[in-house]
Amino acid sequence: MADPFSTQTEPQIEERILGNPNLHPEVAYEWTYGAVYSPKWIKGLTLSADWWHIDMRDIVSALGAQLIIESNPPTPGVQQQGPLVFRGPSATSEPGPVTLVIDPSSNLSGAIFEGLDYEAIYILDSSIFGHGDFGRLTTTVNGTWISRGEFQPTPDSKRFGIAGSFLPPGFALTSSIPWNRANFSLFYDGPADSWLAGVDVGAIVHWTGQYEDDNVSLTGSTKLQDPRSGPFPWRARKVSAWTTLDLIASYTFNLPPPAPQAPVPGFAKDGGKNVKMEGKEKNVMPVSTAEYNPCGWRAWLNGTTLTLGMQNVTDEDPPFVAGSFENGYDESLATIKGRFWYVGLKKRF
């Protein structure tokens, strides 16, 4: 735990998370404007964009010990004894060390988020060139750009920006909010009416743009609106961008139906029928409508999908985050498991 007001506070302190019987419901106001465009002069292209705005009020959440300490500066010369932050005695002129933080669930004042979701899809069908069907390529680019993210803990506190910054795990409202995140994918599907029809091969690139580290804690700033203004400004840093590559290949067996077989001996539901032939009635034996159930290896193989994939092909480590004191990386956006391969088998009945 980082204390911008005292160097005596230990990294690990006691935090008590409490309930609150006086909570009331959250309220949210949201609007979205979107558009989809498919130009006729570029067959297979689809563009879409959505601009969204979310205004959250009376948010029910615990603030987290770090934010509570930063939001409750001690009074000079007075030992801090609550209501949320408790400090011990100090042998120097600076405030004493934090010994206890009370973190009750409460109705926070509010938060505002705005951003843009965008996507572009292009499907290239090889048959349009008039030289046969060699399959289809599907290219997709989608992502999110955060335009605004502001948080106000209490009515008497100033609103400060949280977009584009790392947020500690104890901050329960949201995870870290980088300005930009995007995905790029390219998939190939085999041509229809051939043994390649079940082929599906693709690659996906995941990209997270750089964002600010927990510079309030790193620089010792007492101003949440200006995290780089602390007494140690050289400690301020940015979290590097992170790019990973995933590969996937699958094949679905779609076997042609077997040749028709002889009907199964049996009875029809309506039994025998009496029909008139040249003025005379004649009893006709029922014709069975049942058929043999398909069996054998073809029946089990048909509709089966075999998948082979690999995540994080280049084994990229997550970028270092100095504000994450526990493990040094952002658990909300990245994973430390590295390169990972898998095999899947699915049967459709």
C-alpha cells in the first residue's frame, strides 16, 4: 500500500470491508448512436460504428484501501482516528503510519463514460472472379476508443479522470481503462461442395494500447486530478502496449448421405387399407415408412469438428505495471500464462 502523506506506512495494512444497510438502488442513464454502411461499390464490405455515453449515479461499491487513503489527507499535527483511515502515533513531523482502513460499501456519487466502438468486416468470395470457387477470406477489425472516463466518489469531492490509467484491483467500480483496444482477424473457409468445405483456418491479433500506470501512488501525489504532480515526478510512467497473436485451425466432417436402403419390414400406423379397384374393394398391405438408422464410422464422423489452436504464439510477457504491487502486471487486461495450445473435439448430433 502506498501512502502519499507518510513514509512510515507499511505496504501491507489491515482493511475491513463492511456492508451497509442504508444503500439504495443505482441509477444509470445511457444513450447510443450507431450506423452501419455497406457500400455497393465494394461488395462484401460492412462498416459500423457506435458512439455511446453512460452516466452512472449512486454507484454501490467499495472504494478500496488505496483510494480511501489518497482521498483522506490527515490534518497536520492531529492523529487521524477515522472515520475511514486510522493512523498510529508518529515520531517525526509527518503524519503517522496507517494502521487500519475501513472500506464500507456505499453509494458513490457517480461516473461518466464515453467512447466509440467500431468494426470493419470484408468478405472476399473467390467465385466473384469467375475462375471457380477457391474459398472465402473474412477480414475483421474491431475495437474501442475511450473518449472520456470520470469518477466522483462523493458529492463534495472533485471529479477526476480514470480513463487511460491503471486502476488497482481494490477499486471495485471497473478494471483498468486503456484509451485503445483492438482486434484484427483473418479467416479462410474452404469452398462449398468439396472436401475443403469443412476447413476453417484463422489468425487473431489482440492489441492493447499504452496507458498510465498508478502514478498517484508512484509519485506520492495528493491530487487525484493530477497524478504526476507528486514529490517524486520522475517515478511516473506508462504501461507499454501489448500485442499477442492467436492461431486456430478446424475441420468439420460433412459426409454425403448414404444411398437409399430398402424399407424396414413393419406396420404402418393406419394398418391395412381397403381401396376400390374396378368397382371391387381390395385389402392392401401397409407400406412401412420406417428406415434403417445410419450406423458405423460414417455416422460417428459426420458432424464432428476437430480443432487445434494456439494462444499467444510468440509467448509475449504482459507489460510491467509498477502500481500492481502483488505481481507486477495488470490482471484485468493481461495474463501471465504465456504460450498455450489446445485441442478440441465436438460432435453434432
